[in-house]
Amino acid sequence: MTDIKASVIDVIGNTPLVDLSRITAHLGLEGRILAKLDNLLPGYSKKDRAARQIIEAARADGRLKSGQPVVELTSGNMGTGLAIVCGVLGHPFTAVMSAGNSTERARMMRGLGAEVVIVPQASGGISGQVTAADLEEVDQEVRRITNQTGAFRADQFEDPGNPAGHETGTGPELWTQSGATVTAFCDFAGSGGTLAGVAQALAPRGVRCYAVEPAGAEVIAGHPVSDPNHPIQGGGYAMADLTHLEASNIAGTLAITGPEARDAARMLAQLEGVFGGYSAGANLAAAIALLRGPERGGTVAMIVCDSGLKYLSTDLWEDQNDHQ
């Protein structure tokens, strides 16, 4: 019996679920943390799921024509997923990204055949830290390219295919793989698609779903922005009006600092052998906080959103000798 996939697109989904028992034992936590390894997807991030869902749905309903170019605003992960899906399905793809994002992401997208447009950061922007102001600069360039070329905009912040990919994939996978034992879920919010989709699938089963935000930019929690700058790339843009979260059943929010996310990512790598990025660290720090607080004794699920390989040029790994 053979098991040969028609294309790499068919590999997207069904990632392993790992018990982070070494971390919970090391910290003396009551309960379990289960990590879904979406860093093992073809584009090394959870965004592969949304990319596949958005493009396949748009092709099916006629919004995306055969051979039509695709364009999207991205921090790098959605762009990588789209570069893979569009490359296989024959759509030229342009990724538009802030200069504040890590260089590894742009190089990977170009390697996958995408055209990558780098947009300078807004006035006062800090390299390695992307704010809502930076994202607005990127959005303006995406609009210009879309109007000029007639490209299909994947629009991860608005397209329902984003949460749908997690409602039909990530959420049910978590429930089945855990043996229906998950009691809580947390995720660092970027577009909000993952959190919204998983909540749609698991909240009706009694799973409490939490939004993770950077400390100082806790707009989902309803707090004013005191510091929009943080190193957790791919989210935390201080956007209070995330469409995907408008009707979501969110149990609460957690604030994580950049150093907390960094330290948790390093612990994840060193104790569990899971090489994730900044947002994976934020999710782990949040899961630990939940087991120390409202979810003590429960089973908290989280996602390793992307690979640590995408952050080799950042401070996530560069000063490791100082932390031995």
C-alpha cells in the first residue's frame, strides 16, 4: 500500500501533538501543556493552513481565476504559505512585508518563487519590531499593487478562509489527538484567525480559549496602548477591531512581555527539543501562566506557530551564551 501525496499542499495539516511534560515537571506545574507542532508544516508555520484554505476556496467560488496573480500583506509566515500554495497551483505571488521583520522570512519566500516587496517602517520604527503603523504602510502598498495589477488579495485579516482553516483543521485535530482532554487553549493574536477558528470548534465542547497579547499593547483586553513596540513578530499589532474575533467566544486574555516570550522559547528548545519562534514562546509563557492561575490542574493546548530558524538574525538566539 502506497501513501504518495499529489502535492506538498496535501501535507498541510495533521501535525503532531506533544506533551511538554519536561517543562511542567521542571516548573512544578499542576496539569499538562500540549504543543501542536505547526512549525513542521511545509512553510514551517501555522499560516500554511490559512493560505491553503483561502486560495482553494477562492478558486472554487471563482474569485480567483486560473493563473491570476495573488498579493498579500505578511510578516513572512502567511507569505511563505501562499508562496507554496500559489507556486503549486500556478499563481504568481507577491508578498509585501515591513522592513521590521526578520530577513530569513524574505529570503525563504524568494526561494519559493515569490516576489517580495519590502516596505520601509513608519517614522520611529524599530528594526525587529512591527507595529500597527508599520502595517498600515504595508497595507497601502498592497492596495497599490492590487489596483495596478488586478491581483487577488488573499486578505488574511478579513477573508473567512483564515479562521475556517483552523475551525475544520487545527481545532478538531487538537480534540481528537488529545483524546478529548483539552480544557483550555491559548494563542498569540495576529490576524486572530487561529484563535477564532479553534474557539469556534472547541468552545462548544467546553474548552476555554484565551487571546495572548504583548504587554503594553493589550487592546483585545480593552486596555489603552502604552508601548506598541515588542519583538514578538507576526502579531500583537494593537488592532482592537480584528474581524475574526468579533463574534468569537474568548474566555480571557493574557499579556506576555518580549523577554518572557524569548525565555520561554529558549526553554522550549532546550528542555523539549522544539525549535520555535517568538510567538511559540509567547504561547508557552501564557500556557504556564494559565496552569499557575485559572487553569491549574487542566490541560492547556498551544501551537508552535513557526520555526526558530526564522529568527536566527534576531535577539531570540544571538546572545545564548549570556543565558547558560
